[in-house]
Amino acid sequence: MTLLRLSATLSVVLLVGLIYVWGRNYLIFRSKHAIGLLVFAGILLVQTTITAYFYTFHPVVSGWVANPELVHPLPLLVMSSAQVLELGGIAFIAWISWD
């Protein structure tokens, strides 16, 4: 499913932008809140990058994602829904952080 790959990749891009914004804020304000957001985004970036790798490049998982006949549709629907919801949350946080 292209939706899985696309939403994971867009999440990675948005998280890199958030790390930039929150890292800059930490350098300016030196607040625990900014470092907390920075650490959170860094951990989420690692998780999302690994997810994007598996959906796109892993020899077995990428085959399952590309060919839905190999896997029951329910797990793909659940994974897609979770990934799109995560992207929505990250996009909202990015929107309010850039404002």
C-alpha cells in the first residue's frame, strides 16, 4: 500500500522540521520544555524512520505492503489507519509550531 509508505515518509520529513524548530528554541531559551519536545521528536523520528525503511526497503515486509494478496486486508487497514493518524498528529503539531 502506497499510503503506508507515503504517510511514513511525510512523517519523517515533518519530524525533521520539528527537530529544527524545537532545537532552535532550545538554543535560544534553554528550557526543559523545549528539550523535552526535542527528545520526543528525536525518538519518534527514529521509530518512524525504521517504519518507513521496513515499508519501503525490507525484502519481506515491503513485499507484503506492495502485494495485499499476501496478507489479510485487516492488518494492512489497521497499520494504514495508525500511520495516517500519526501523520495527522505530527502535521498538527508542525502547524502550531511553525506559527
